[in-house]
Amino acid sequence: MMEIANVSFPEVFILLGFSERPSLEPILFIFVLGIYVVSVLGNGIIIVVSCMDVHLHTPMYFFLVNLSFLDISFTTSIVPQLLVNLWGPQKTISYGGCVIQFYISHWLGATECVLLAVMSYDRYAAICRPLHYTVIMHPKLCRSLAFASWLGGLTTSMVGSTLTMLLPLCGNNRVDHFFCEMPLIMQLACVDTSFNEVEMYVASFIFVVLPLGLILVSYSRIAWAVLTIRSAEGWRKAFNTCSSHVAVVALFYGSIIFMYLQPAKRNSHEEGKLVALFYTVVTPMLNPLIYTLRNKTVKKALRHIVLENCGFGGTHIF
């Protein structure tokens, strides 16, 4: 029985990653490390600033704090192991490490899909129902929506990841990727995976297609409302309110749709690894840059906190 278990579930997985191009690995190591540091610092700054400045204690920044914390957690579940594999010749990850990475990355990825949809609803309420915004987006509803996002992501991860990890692998432990991901683990199975594929497509519809549909509906209503605005100032305000979120949605959903709404048995390609590298490493770094560089309120709050902590006294500056 022990031999069967060992054959079905290997002790380690070999993450091939970018090992076919060893000359590229040192460059990727520096690139990934730099982006990871910027990502953690950028998202951390958003969390600190949003919590410290009372002017940012609004639904928009409450959800942005959730997104920043999620991005830090998501990229941290993948990047450290990637850096280890890029640095040395050993390309392995323990079975337990693979399972943890698998569950966490799946959980946080699904959560972000829902959270972005929630944020689009917040933008819809702010632009289309401005007089009732504080009533609609009251703190209790915001906390409930955030909790539902995290719980929904955790639920689909528990179901999908558990079904995948129960598949016997019959000694197959070579993953042609830089982290443990559902479609590629399913490829290693030595049994029929039709049920798992159906579950993955259903989960993709619920946590990718459906939230994206809600986002498109929200922004179609926003676009219709903006078209009725006659003043240039109103157009500018609506654009500033939505542009950052639209950019983040485009980056995140574009790469996710490319990766997951494809047959699970497809052959791995280098382009798939590059797209995965983009949404696991680059996108979490871009999110805080998009929200801070295009947001005068955040920049002003950050400047105020920095000057105050340096002893200049924010009340004298502003």
C-alpha cells in the first residue's frame, strides 16, 4: 500500500520552468526579484496610507486595501520558490509545498476576480448614483462584499484543488511550468480527468466569466451615464474615477482568460509561461503604480504622511 501511495503521489515535483534556456535564468532572477520588491513595497504603501489617512477611509480605498493585501499574498505564494529555482540547478518543490502553493494561488486568484467585480460595482454606484452613494455603499455592505470575495475564492480553491490533488499521478512529477498550476497538474494524471475538467470550466465560468460580465455591465451603465454629462469637468472626473480600475481589470482578466479558458490537455508553450509570469509577478507590481500615479488623492495623502513623519508637520504644508 505504501509503494502504491508513493507512486501515485510523488515526494517532490520538478518545476522545469525556464530550464530549457539556462542563459536566461540569471536575467530573469534579477528581473523577478526587482519586480517582487517593488510590488511588495508599492502594495504595502497603499495599505499603510489608506489606513493612516482618514480622507481615504472610503469604500473605494477599503477595497483597494483588500486588493493590495491580496496581491502581496498572491505573488508571495509563487515568487520565492521561483527565485530559488532560478538561482540554482535544483528545480524541485516538495509535494507539500506544491499543495500549499496550489491551494493559496488558486484561492487568491479566484478572490481577485470577484473583488474586481465588486470594485466595478462601487464605481458604478459612485458615478451613476452619486446622491445615494453613501447609503448604497455603507460600511456593513462593503465588509460583506469583501468577505464574500475571500470566502468565494477559498471555496472554489478547496473544491477544485482537492479534486486535482486526489488524482493519481503514477510517478509523473515533471511540471513544465515555474509553479504548481491546476491545468498542468491535471496533465500529469494517469486516469481520466473529464470530471475535473468540467469542474474547472464551471469554476472558470463562475469566477472568471461571470464577474467579468458584471464588470462589463457596470461599465456599460457608467458609459451611458457619462454620455449624458455635458461639462468637460464631469467627463474628467468620471475618467479619473474609473480609468485606474479599467486598466487593472484589462491587465488581470486578459492574462487569466488566456491561461484558463483553454483545454486542460493543451500542450505547454513558452508563451503560456510568459503570460503566467506577467499575471503572477508583473501585474501585482503594476496595480499600485496605476492607482498611485493616476490618483492625486493617494499622492497627496502619501506626501502628507511622509512630511509629517519627517517632522515638517503636515498641517503647515497643506
